[in-house]
Amino acid sequence: MVDNARRRRTTWSVRAAASAAGAALLVGGCGAGGGEAAGPSPSASGRSATPSTSGSPSPPASTEASGGATAKATPFKADPAKLPRTGRQAEALVQAVALQPQDWGSGFRAQRPSASTPGTVAVLDAECRWQRRPLPSSVLASSSRYSELPGTGGEGTLKVTAAVTVHTTVRAADEQLATTLEEALRCREQQVRTDERISGLASVATPYGQGGNTYADDSVLEIGSYLTGNTPQSYRWNVARLGSVTVAVSVMGAQGYRDDELTKRASYALTTMLSRIESELGGKN
């Protein structure tokens, strides 16, 4: 089992390195303007509109209501026998895909708390505050892991989040991307924790085959400013979907970090988790 795990980790690293270049085409083209962190992470409050670069709702894509494949082109086709059917199976997938602190690179450690409350999902409420809420019927499992790189040599502490959500259907996962795109318009400023907020938000969607997206069925990039106290830093949130599984990465900038460094970290983290989904559920077409 150790050898199998090692081979799988090696495969993840190779695939992530190859696909990160494609992801960077998207995120590189956009400049950045107490207690458990509820988000940002994949939001469960899906709407029946699909993402568009303008942020305006568009007609739903032709998507099967089951957890199988979409009718449109896709970079990945899961083995139906490996798709999670129960909460326990979905939780096992979430734990296998979500990044641990060491997966972000040397020196990273877990934040306190290190992960979201089990059996909950992040939701942006009517007052633009991120909250943890019980899993809706459209979600089998969801988890966010919080890591940080302590500041040294004039650099601040870099905070990052990796989140995975397993939906019951492809349509439910697709609607999550639509909601993600719209939330930046609804709430240009959002409260993450008591002492942390993000503002000046803008978002863009890039479906598979467009804008350098060769790695996911759909993706959304949100950028803005991260504020703790009165010091703004660059912020980016990347969300992507493969079938009925969505992954998200947030990077809260810190003093001493350039935007291109944040982009590289976000791109590599996102594509690493997408590659893990492929390894767990079946692989490339």
C-alpha cells in the first residue's frame, strides 16, 4: 500500500506540473486589485445559471442531472464504479484530494483551526459574511484545510486554503460555479473572519477549451484585496470543477510577496488537486 501511495503521489506531481502551465494562463492574466475561517471555499448555495465572463446569468448548460458526465466536451471522464455514492465514500475522496500543509511546500504549517467543521460547507450569507452551515442535500461531503507559511526576513505570514466539495450530481456542481461567479457581484466586500475581510472583488469564468483552460470542465477566478487591520494585500480565489467534484484554492497575500508568486502557488495547488481527482476516479479520457 505504501508503494501504491508513493506511485500515486508521483503521478499527481507530474500531472500538476504539466497542467499548472495551462492554469497560469488564466490566473496570470488578471492583476489583483476570530475563529474558524468559513471561507472562501466552494459555496453550496447553487443557482440555476451558468457562469459568464460578464457575471450575468445565462441559460443552463446541457448537463445530465445524474453524477455522470456532461453533454459538452470535458477534459476528464470518471469511472462510474469509482464515483462516490454515499457520504462516507465522498468523505474519503475529500480527504485524499485536499492539500495538507506540506503539500503547499517547505515551511508550511497548519493554521488554527487546521480544517473546517466536519459535516458543514461554507456559505456566503445575506450580509456578505462567510459562515459554516450543515451540508445541503446536494452535497455529499465538503472540507476546507487552512495552512500558512510563517513570515521571515521581512515577509509576512502567507495564508492559504484548499477546499474540496463532492456534489450529488454534475448539475449541482455546475451551479456552484455559477454562484461563485455571481457572489463577487453581490458582495464586493466579504467578511472572512472577525479580523479578516476581502474587498474590491471581481470574477471571471473560463469553461473548458477557452482562455487556456485545458484542465477542468469549468473554472472561476476571483481577485481583490485581502485586509487584516488596515493593510491591504493581494487576494485570489480559484475554483474548478471536474464532473461532480469542485476544488478551490484561496491565497491571502502578505508583505514581501509578488503577485506572480501568489499566482504560481494558487495554480499549482489547484491543478494538484484536480490531478488527484483524476487518479482517484479514473484518469484522463
